[in-house]
Amino acid sequence: MSTREAVVRHVQNLTFIGKAGSNHWTTVDSSHGDVTAAATSPMELVLIALGGCTGSDVASILEKKRVRFTKLEIRVQGERAAVDPKVYTSIHVGYHIEGAGIREKDVAHAIELSMTKYCSVSAMLKRSVSLTHSLTIKEIGSTGS
């Protein structure tokens, strides 16, 4: 087991900055009253964290399989409860990949490995949220290799 730590500092109103082991500061904000958030909200960061975690897994697995792609985009959509604490009740992860000669089975296997074995964010979320995913592959012209 390893321990990680983050520090979060109040800036003003509902704006905070935080950093963890990577030592990069991130701004977090929430809307309140007539004031619009000036940064990403904590709940948006959850979706971004999931997309980044599974995306890096998929990209790494595809690289190891020597699957070449020109674009990989992960679109994460979350449905939230209507009442406080307004947690996510379901999250859908849409994988969109472009390239020449990409085989669906290779990408599907990479996604499955990420969602069931490697992505710690999805492992944590799926204990309380319905997680689904889909895959879209766009074939583009030959790379000439």
C-alpha cells in the first residue's frame, strides 16, 4: 500500500488551488449565486480524471500492441442525482479513435483491460456508479507504412 497526499488552499470565494505528488497546481472553483466558476469544478475533475486514467491505459496498451492511431479522444458523460450531494449516478465513457487499419478487437481489448484491471479511477467509481462505455473507430487513409 502506498500513501499519497494533496494540499488544497483557499484563494477567494469558492476558488481553491491544489497540488499533489506531481507538484503541479490546479485551480478548482464552483459557481455560486450569480458568480460563474472561474475554473474546473471538483465534479468535472472526476470526469476528467476518469478520461485521463483510462485514456492513458488504452494508449499505452495500443502502443504495446503496435496499433497506430492518429487520434484518440475520450468523451466522458456523467448523470448526477437531482438532490444533494448530487453524486454521479451513471457515467458513460465514449472512446473515439482514428487511424488506418485499426482492428476493433485490439481497441476493445485495450478498453476492457483498462476498465477491469488498470484504471484505478474506474475501479474506484464503479463501486458506486454505473459505468458504461462505447467505441467508435474512424478509418482514415493508409499511413503508407
